[in-house]
Amino acid sequence: MNPFDIAVPQLEELISKLTPRQIQIGMLLIEGKTGREIATILSISRGAIKQHIRKMCWKVDVENRVQLIVLLVRWQVIQELRQ
């Protein structure tokens, strides 16, 4: 799925599938943090971070980390515009 082609209601539905921890990891990805840095910040293993990212991609139907980040950035912008 192309993260640029997703309508806002569908985008919100996809993001709602993520856990609070996954959203936290996603926000750190948006900041440009590496898996190693995220693992250190959250005091969990790098393997756990990789597993979270794989599950996040599966839940929101994207193929890779880059598409996941694009999707999360779009969602974050929408949230900020609503404030």
C-alpha cells in the first residue's frame, strides 16, 4: 500500500491498530533514531525493536520502515492540524 494514497479516515483506522508502545517507537523513528538508539532509550533489546517495527508494518499494511515513517508523519501532521 502506498502511504501517500491513503485517505485520512483509513489512515486513522490503521494507526488505531498500533499499541501505545508502537506509537512511541514510531515517534522515535520519525525523529531519526536508529533501532539501537530506540532500544537504549526504552531500555529494551534491539531484537524487540525490530519485532515491534515488523508488527507495525504488518498492522498498517506497509512494506518497510520508510513507508511506515511516511504513514506516521502524515498521521502526526493531521493530529497537529486538528489542535
